[in-house]
Amino acid sequence: MKIKLHHVNLCTTDVPAMDEFYRSVLDLEPEPTLNDVRDTAQGYAGSVAFLHDGATQFHLAQKDLAVGFRKKHAVNPLERGHIAFRTDDIAAFKKRLDEKGIPYSDYGAWAMNGWHQIFFYDPEGNIIEVHQVEA
């Protein structure tokens, strides 16, 4: 099982201002390929700006305090944001979390077409996403 940093998600009430800030101050570039992958019909239709620095993506997402309630999950990845890793074996990673007694919310494919996403907390309450792109 491989695991690699994929993106950082920051939540905001003003996506255009955050987009402008990260593009003008840090020279991040738009990541247009993700607009085609996004699924707004599965419980999150908020505004999102996708950026990258050439290696890591940055998702600037409209804060949504109710997405966890709508999706019936304990972890809300759009309350404060999260750090995300990509794996090639989500089942093996879920087994690892189970063996370590770490609870997680399995959102499946919901916000991004073809991405199976799970979310859980680190020991300090930061949200971590691990996802696998489905074949």
C-alpha cells in the first residue's frame, strides 16, 4: 500500500478572496482538471477553487457546517478543512485504521467522481482524508 500527500483543503466563507490571495501571494496556479471530476449532486455544492504549486494541490472550499449531518457522518471535512493523502489500496488502509482502533467516516465517492474518500481525526483533532481513485 502506497500513501502520498495529495492536497491541503482550506475552508472559507470567501472562496474568491482566498483564491486571489494564494494566487497573488504564493504564485499558485489553477488546477482546472478537477472541475471535471467534481460531483456537486452528492451533498456538497459549495464553491471551490482548485490550485497547485506543481506538486501539491490546494483546495479552497466554501465552509459547510452541515455536510456531516446531511451525509450522516461524524467527521465534517468542510468545517475547518483537512490534509489529504492518496493511496492505492483504500481497503488496506481502512483495515489499518480498524486494527489501530481509529474511527473514520467512510464517505465513499461523493464530492469527487471516482474518489473513494474516508476522513478521520489525528490525536489533536485535525481532520485527515485518505482517498483512492477508483479504476
